[in-house]
Amino acid sequence: MKKIIYLLAFIAVAFASCDPLSKTYKDLDAQPQTVNIALTTTYKSTADAKAAIPAVLSANNSYNSYPEGSVLNVSFALPASQPIVPDSTYSHVAYTLVTSDYTFPGNTFPDLSATGVLNFLAYKYPTPAANQLSVLTYNYFESGYTASSGTITTDSFLFLNGSWTKIYTVSPAQYASVGRGLTNTFASADLKLIPTWLGSFLANDLTVSTAVNNVGDLKYVSYRYATTYQKVLALMWNGTSWVDRDQASFIKQNGVWVPIINVVFAKADYAVLTNATMGTAAARANVVSFGDFNIQSPTSTTYWTDADLKAAIIFILKAKVPSPVVNNPYRVTYAVYTGTVSNVTGTYVYDGTNWILKS
């Protein structure tokens, strides 16, 4: 009986050691992975999140068990994404001025200027609550911008930090652009799409996109919801777009999670190539003019070879990131032309002396 047991044990060990797939399984387990995860934690800013999240990942065994070289794309909430409005019922916060309203103390015209409307709010609501919302329809006049008789307009105002502030209001044309022009209101089925839509409205509004927007700036957006309500969503400028959540990517290097720094080349960034030597003069002038690299046809005088393109990216990086973090991966996005314009992304690392393309 003992001989049979020993024999079976020997066979089991021999079979395991000869299993041709066992090494493959181990190799697969050790392959770097890219995983998307979402944290419920709210961070003050994207910079704050990048500083704090590595410790969160390292403390969680389910995240820390990923193999070396793995990338975690982590989404997180930003502050004040949904201001708490004391009353968001549309019928309670919406008001249309009548003729007698324009005769409040200090106003002598049948219209209101940008300053006048704030004075009216202070008169009408002498004791407003924090984050109180008011949607006013009134005759607006501003010299050089409206007709002399004024223009009927609807604006939203939020009582923020002790004073009334005009905030952004979604227009009928913007509702129509996403198929909600019939009612000029968003529905409950739109909840997941609303932040994206609002961010797009801001990005495509010249009064917003041409203004100076600093990373971390908030833009409060007022919109009609489910017919009954007027909601306010605060979106934050993350350097490239208006968002209520943001994402940061982290790569596991030497057992430690480090943030991947995203660098997006804007058209103005290519101007430094005027002083470069890689590629042809025609190719450099073409990039500076159009903001993309021509990789369509090798016979073109504006064509970029792989080697010259890599050198050009590094040349721009040196100008755009003058003090890089050593050994930290930089995910660089730039534009190429192949008949149509598209974005390409590559990962570069500064080793203390040189920029190196990793992938």
C-alpha cells in the first residue's frame, strides 16, 4: 500500500514538473497590465490626487499585487462638483422682472446693466442663503453690446462666499445641440452624460475658451433638469478640459506606484521647431504652420522620418518641460497627418541627462 502511495506521489510531482504550460501561466501572471479603477475619494485638485494616490494604491493589496510595469488609470472626484443649493425648484428660483421692478432704489432706467442686476439681487433678496440660486429674466443693457432699448435675457446667479455672482447658463441652442431643444431641459436618463455635455459647452464657447483659465479654476453651470428643477454643476479646468471628475495614471516602477505625467502639445508648442535642425526646413515650417507632423508620404518635402520625428518630440519636450522629474514617465500626445489629422501618444522618460522614448 505504501509503495502505491509513494508511486502516485512521484507521478504527481513528475507531472507537475513536466507540465509544459506551468511556465506559461507564471509568465502570463507576471505580464504588466493596464486597469481602470475609480475611487470615491474627493481630492482638492489633480495635483493633490497625484501626490496622495500612490500611498492609497500601495496600501491596498489588490492594487499592489499587479506586476511590475502595470498601469492603473485612476478616476477620482473633484471638489464642489454639485453645490448644495438650498432650493433648486425652478418655480421658486426663476423670476421675470416686471416694469415696477426697475424702479428699485438707485436705478433710474427701464433696464439693468451687469452691475445693475447685482444691485437688484441685493435689493430683492436682502438675506440670501449660502449658495442660493436665482434665475432672472430681465431687460439687459450694456453700451456697445446691446440695442439702446436693451435685450431680454435670462441669466443665473449664485450667492457665493457672501456675494451674488453671475454663473454660466445653458442656452436653448446648447440644449438643441444634444437633442434636448424641444423642452430645453435635461432628463434623468441624461445624468451620466450631463457633465460631458456641460464640459463641451464650455469648451466650445469662445467667451470661456478664449479667457485665461488656470488649472483648478471652477466654472459653475446652471441647467434645467427634469422640468421641475434648476441645477448647478461646478466643473474644474484640468489644463485641457472642464471636468467634474478627473483621471490620473500610475505605473509600477521598482515596486512603487508613480504618476504618469501627461503632456499634450498645443499648436503653439510646435513653434520652437523654427530653431531646430532635425527634418527638412519645409517639414519644420509645415509643423509650425499646421500643428501636426506629416507622416503620410516619404516623397513629400514635408515628410518626417521616425528618427527625425522622435528628435523633434524631444526637442519640444525640452522647451515645454524645462525641469522634468528624473525617471518619471511622461505620456506625450502630439498630432500627425496621414491624410487626416489624428493624435499619437508616446511615453518618454528623462534619465537625468537625456529624454528616452520608452513606448
